[in-house]
Amino acid sequence: MTAQKYILGIESSCDDTSAAVLLGKKVLSNVTANQSVHEIYGGVVPELASRAHQQNIVPVVDTALKKAGISASQLDGIAYTRGPGLMGSLLVGGSFAKSMAQSLNIPIIGVHHMEAHILAHLIEDEGFPNPPFPFLCLTVSGGHTQIVRVDSPNHFELLGETLDDAAGEAFDKAAKVMGLPYPGGPVIDQLAKDGNLEAFTFGKPKIEGLNFSFSGLKTSFLYTVQKGVKDDAAFIEKNKHDLAASIQHTIVEVLMKKLEKAAKQTNIKHIAIAGGVSANSGLRSALLEQGHKKGWHTYIPPFSYCTDNGAMIGITGLLKLETGETGNMQQSSQARWQM
Ligand code: KG4
Ligand code: ZN
């Protein structure tokens, strides 16, 4: 048996600087620095994001190594997010990873961010079973909404994706309309717990096949709020729980309908969710409920592997390394990158 490898995973595609150390498929440390600088702008400001990554990357990597109880010289490889994402942010993690790998003379692996969200399901973590191949994954984040058939760590088939806004964006934009802080998804989730999910109805997208659309829903939500505020200036405050519960319910319903369709079409019964929005309590319980009804095996990641994290980059790097798919110093970061 070959010795298990120590892998450092570095994530810097958007506004979180994260680093993790894995030994084989087990996570020894997973450290994330969130950037609060964007809150007052109601969204991520790319220039500020890359500057914050520059400030955070050294302490975050250092802490990840310390928490794992190893020194950099023990690492067998470094994986980083090569794309897709904000170019300025990707470049910080990418250049740091490359120079560190070069100085240690170990392999470097450039990882696809969305593949990593999915492969986080292969991390060995007690109480969280790993899905067997093939499985379906609904990947829902701030930038993407996809249904993917996963046949191996190197083979992904995109079955459907959003034609406009991502599911996370729909949450964030609804929150913004209500004057809630960024990112709005977790805030909506919290408010929704005490709301009536049938209090408001919004126009649902009518898209064929397995693709999604969320821009119409966003407009429908905006009109509902604008009309409410016109009649009563305190409309949002009075209805915040119901508004949150209703928009969350609608987004989850749209996602689940397509997931059910994909499961039926492919006849795959191992169904996973991944990405920041997979932390949503409404989506998590809807998946469990549908899984129970349809006889699916469902896979929901631990909260720490839902939103952007270094561990998912580390596991993807390890799986690529095991199949001999390493990267090289010449590979450049890619803001846009098809899976
Ligand atoms: O995967 P992620 O951390 O970053 C991207 O790759 O985009 O996803 C961030 C998105 C944001 O839109 C955020 O509002 C959403 O995930 N999110 C949630 C929840 N936690 C994070 N949306 C709904 N409910 C949550 N609990
Ligand atoms: Zn992400």
C-alpha cells in the first residue's frame, strides 16, 4: 500500500480565502477568512476581493498547516482553484500555490471550482457517506446552478444549467430588495423559519428540459415588494418572515422539480446537492423528503463543505493526482471555464 498523501487545497475564486490540509481523503484542517469589506456595497467588489486575498492568504495557509500539525515540507502536492471565478481573486491563490509548489518541488494541480463543489462529497467524514458513481449533483452557488451527472472524478456531464441568474443570486437579490445584508441567502434562510411559505406567490419560470431561469422570479419578487411598500411603508418589516419563506419555497420548488426530472431521465437514484445554497435548510429538507418518497439515496454535505472552502479543492487535487492528472506552472487562471 502506498503511503497516504498530504495535500494542501487553496480556494480564492470569489470573496473567501480558504486553505485546507488533507491526509488522503480525510480533512485535517479547513480554515476560511471571510471578507466583510463587501457588506456595505451589497455585493462582491472584485478589486477589494483580490486585495483582501493578498492580505489573507499567508495567515490562512499558515494556520491550516499549523492546525493540521504538519510543516510545508511534508506536503505531497498543492491544489488551487484555477477557475471559474473573479480573475483578480483567482490570480492571488494561483500565484501563491504555484510559487509554494515550486519552492517545495511538489506537484501543482489547477482545479475547477464547480467540480470541486461536487467532489467535496468524496471527502471521508464520519456520518457523511460518499456517493457511488454514477450520481447526480445539483450544484447551486452564487454564480452557478447546474445539474451534473458524475461518472468518475474526471468525468462530468452537464445536464442542465441556469440561462441567467444563479439560485444563490436569486436569494441574494431578494435579500437586497428587502434591505438585508450581503450575502442574503443565509439571512433569508433564518427569517424563513418563522414565516408562512404560502403567504406570497411569484411567477415561476417556464423553461423546457433541465435548464433553469431565475431572472423572472427576481422581477416578480421586486414587483410584489414595490407594490406592498406603496400601500404601506412598513410592508417589508411587517412581512419579512413571510416574504423570506415564500421566496425560499419558490426557489427550492424550482430546483427540486428539475432535479426530479433529471433523476427520472437518467434513472439514477444517488442524488447529491453541493455549493453555497446546499446549506439552505429548505433545500436540505426538500431533498430528504423527495428522497424518501422516491427511494433515492441522498447526499447532503456538512455545512463546512457547502460554501467555498479549501477542503473541496484539496480532495479534487488528490483525486486528480491519483489518476496522474497533475497541472503545470504554465497553466493560467481562467475566469470562465466550461466543466
Ligand atoms: O458556493 P458559494 O460559497 O460561492 C460561490 O461559488 O458562489 O455560494 C455562495 C452563495 C451565496 O449566494 C449565498 O447567499 C448562498 O450561497 N448561500 C445560501 C445559504 N448559505 C449560503 N443561500 C441560501 N440559504 C443558505 N443557508
Ligand atoms: Zn463556490
